[in-house]
Amino acid sequence: MSTPRPPDDRDVGAGRPDAGAVPDTRGVTDPDTGSDAEQDAEQDAEPDPAERMPRWVWRAVAVFWLGFLVAMATRVVFGKLADLLVILMVSLFLSLAVEPGVNRLARRGWRRGSATGVILLGTVGIFLVFVVAIGTLVASQIADLLRNSETYVTRTVDFLNDTFDTNIDPADVIAEIQDEDGRIQQFITSQGDEAVRVSLNALGVVFQGLTVMLFTFYLVADGPRLRRVICSRLRPSRQRRVLQAWELAIDKTGGYLYSRALLAGLSAAFHWIVFQTVGTPAPLALALWVGLISQFLPVVGTYLAGLLPVVVTLIDSPVKAAVLAVAILVYQQVENYVFAPRITARTMELHPALAFGAAIAGGAVLGAVGAILALPAVAMLQALLSEAGPRFEVVDNRLTDVPRRRGDRRPRPPGPPPPAPPDAGPGGAR
């Protein structure tokens, strides 16, 4: 008789689902919560979205949008204040240029306000004389062309026919100019509306000029007080550095502008004599034009300045125009090799390539004002960089040998001492 064996675990598990299988919980309700067990299992299986997204992502998104809004606001504000910033920049450079003269008068007992006012009024007076002279020249030339248009047209056409072997009829050109339905008369009529716009722009320029003069006056007259306010926020070591940089900027910027003004005066005097001798119309206005434009526009300024008197004289006589062109070119060479080295010996002289590049960059950023301001700005920056950092003696090499120009009294760049004789003992003694 066989004894029945006890139940085995395999027998017990035979009547239930497989241990590795997922139990079927569909339709089963949790007696404690009353919720569906299947839904609870799916919710437990899905991860929390907050755990999948790192916290730094939200911070980065917030910083991005905050920076974008700040950038847009800065762009709008800068667009609204662009004209004011340009005025302040012009006033700053004028103050640096005027301050050396104000300091000299102040050391002689003048009040800073009076000295600043006298120098600024003198500058404005010179500028007004220049504008009036050029305006008078342009107006007189236009009136002369309108009054003697037939004579000038006939003379110009005959010159073209004789020079280039053309067959242009002067009568046809005159008839085209005087035709009321022609293109020339229509162009002149269409420019009538531009007169109002030009007048409004001129009033705006006058207002901006007065604003620049006002800011410049306060920057120079209250210069010591302004510097005390700035230095009061700095440590003594920083104060010395700021004041040294400020003084260097004043000396170099003022010296550069004064040297340019002196060269402009020499150029204007020479060209006035030439224009008066040749018989060029409005010699004083054209001389001032050549002197100022040739000095404050680098490289191309000489040719742009000389183009106007040559064209004005060409209408009257091609021979006189050729004489003027030769005189302008000769004076430019004399200025480069005689006058400029002597006058700029104590100031900052800019390399022509550097000055030309600075003028192009300034014109691209701020237009004509930027092209003019770029020169003193680069001169000041070059002066500051020349004083920064250590300097060493230059080795003797033919690639570093700088030839002296005639009239250049500045010392040569530092170089090594001359070699001692072969039989020299210690200290160079024989």
C-alpha cells in the first residue's frame, strides 16, 4: 500500500498563473481605494514629466528671453538717443581740443568760463566765415552761369570739339537747355521742393551746433570739478592713472587739432596767393576750402579740395586750370616734406594709411561727422597705446633703419649702442 506524498510546491503552483507573467488585473478593483488596479499600474509605469526636464533648462529659457527683451529695449533706446550720443561725442572731442588753450589762459589769470567762451566764439567765428565764403562763392557761380549760360556753353562745346574731335552744335545744346519741356528745365523745376527740405535741415544743423557748443562749454569750464567728482569714486592709484590718461588725451588731441589748423592756415595762405595771381573767382573762399578740406580729410582730402577751384577755373580758362592743378600738387609735396614734419614734431603724427582707414571706418559708422572725428580719436588712442606697456631697444638691422626726412628734428627710435673698437678695453677705453 503506497503512502501518499505531501503536496509539492510545483503542484501548488500548477493551479495558479506563471510566476514570471504579469497578473491580469483588468476589472479588479482595489478594496481600499476603490480605483481600477490597471490604471494605477499604468500611472506607476509612466515617469513624471518634471523629472524628465532638468531644472537648468527652464532657467536658460528665462535668461534667453530676458536678454532678448533687454536687447530690444536697448536698441529702441539707442535709436532714440543716437543723435544725442553723437552730439556728446563731438562735444567731448571739442573739449579735449579746447582745454589746452583754456588752461594757458587760466594760468595767466583768466577765469575758465571767460577763456572757454572766447575760444569757442573764435572757433564759431572762423567757421561762419568759412560757410559764408563758400556760400557766397556757390551763389555767385550759379548766378554767373545763369546769366552767361550761352557763352559758357559755346566755350565748353568748342573746347570739346577741338580737343576730342567731336561735332557738337552749340546751338542745339543751348536750345535743349532753354526748352521748357526739356529734361534740364524739368529737373530744375523738380528741385524746387527740395529747397524747403534743405532749409529745415540747415535749421536742424544750427540747433545741433548750438547744443554742441553748450555741452563743450560746460565740459571745459567745469573740467576740474568734473574730474574731482570722477576721482572721488576711485582709489588713489586709480585716480593717478585716470588723470594721466586724461592729460595725455588732452595734450595729444589738442596738439593734433592745433597742428592741423596751423597747416590749414598755411595752405589757405599759399593758395589764396596763387588764386589771386591766376585770377580765380572768389580766391579767399576757395583758399579756405582747400586749406580746411585738405587737412581734415586724409589722403583724398587734398585732391577733393583741389578739384573745386580747378573746375571753377576750367570754365573760364583750361590753361589757368592746369596751372592751378600743378600749383596744388607742388604745394602738397612741399607740405609733406617741409611743413608737416616741423609742425607735427611735438604732436602725434598719424600714418596716412591709418588715417585713411580711420576716416573710412568713422564715415561708415557716423557719416561725415564720424570721418572727421575718427582722426583725433585715432590720434588719442595711438597716444594712449604708445604710453602703455614696456618698450625695448630695437636691434640693428637694415629692415628697421628709418631714414630721416628733411626738417625732421625728432630723435630716432631707440637702438643698440654703437659697437666698441676692437682694441677697446673695459668700458670702451683704449
